[in-house]
Amino acid sequence: MTPALNIINVNKNFDGTIALDDFSLEVPRNSITGIIGPNGAGKTTLFNVITGFLPLDSGKITFNDKNVARMPSYQIMRLGVARTFQQLRLITRMTVQDNILLSFQNQAGEHLKNTFFFPGRVKEEEKRNEEKATELLSFMGIEDKASDLVEDLSYGQQKMVSLACCLASGADLLLLDEPVAGINPETIDNILSVIAKLPEGGKTVVLIEHNMDAVMQVCHTVVFMDEGKKIVEGVPESVRNDPAVLKAYLE
């Protein structure tokens, strides 16, 4: 079976500073891959290159066998890739439910002619999306927050909303940038429980995370990066005990 995401010999430099150094990685379908490493290792740059936020200098990236290396971000998103950010990109003065409703793709109401000529179709889709939003909030365990403004939620709850927005997009590949950083243990457990179930629903997940216990709990494969290079790749326990990883996290 071909991988969902295939990164082949990717390089990225910033004014002579190497951010990605001949980086390659195959991500199997319906799997969870964790990427760990010290600050400045190139983890977020990798996400930015995959999603078209940054152009790569050389190499190739395929998603579902389509070369996305030179595509703009919006086209990559339409193919079925969604991501979260360290700085959450939510509309904080809108309700939780409205944030999720905005994340559904290709809504009939976005086209003016449908509003005028097919109002029934638009209303039917809006009702279906409201039902889907309720299901997503229930799946995340925050259905009671649907009418709350995002700005009134805790940081952990906001992270859950961000993940729900990714799921609402219908993407097959989810790139999660530090999904459990800076939140309390109970919320961490809730988010990890959701992430662990995603492959069952046909989702492929790549996550960046500094919380090693979280990585060990949900990831099928772990990649350790440093200075833009892939240093170690393997099952979680073997990577955790690798001398290079121990040195990086204990020093």
C-alpha cells in the first residue's frame, strides 16, 4: 500500500541556515506518527513545507500519490490536508459551534447564486452541518460548550475546538502542532483519547509534541529530528531509549 504522505529528500534553507537537511519520511495510511526533537530541529518548518506555507528548496512531497511540493496552501487543503498551529487560529469572539461551521468545505451557501436560486438546498445543508458540528463536539467531549464564545474557554478547550475544526474540514491527513502542550493533565488525556481513535475513522495523523509520555501513548511510529535531519525512526519505545534521544532530552 502506498503511504498517505511521502516526503523525499526535502531541503529547506533560510539565508544559509539549514532547516531541513535531505529529510525523508513515509507516513502509512490510518496511522499516527510523532515527530520529536529539540527547539529549532525543523519540526514546524517541516509542517510549513508540507502544507505549502513555505516553498521547499529541493525534494518531493506526495499526498495520496499527488505531488504537492509546489502547490499553494489552499489547493493542498482541498486535497484533504488540515493542520493546527501552536498559536491557535480560532475566531475567539464567535461561538464554538460557529467556528466549526466555518470549517466545513465547499458549502452551498458560499455561492451567491445558490442563496438566490436554491435556498432550500442551502438550508438543508446548513441543517446537516449543524448536526455534524454537534456530533464533532460530542466526539471531543465539549458539546456543552457549543454556544460559548471561544475566548471564554480554557486553553485546553480551545485546543479541542481547533482539532474539531480540522475534523470538520473532512481532511484525511491531520498535522497537529503540539496538540497537548501547555494544558492540564485531564485535558491532555481527553485530547489523546480523541487522537487515538482517529485512524479507526480513516484519518492519518502526524503530530509534533514535546510531551514524551503523550507521544508514547498514542503514536505508532516516532521520528527524532535534530538540525533538520531525521536522526532516529522507529516504534516509540525503541526511539525513546535511543542514545541520541536520551542525550538530547537529558542534557
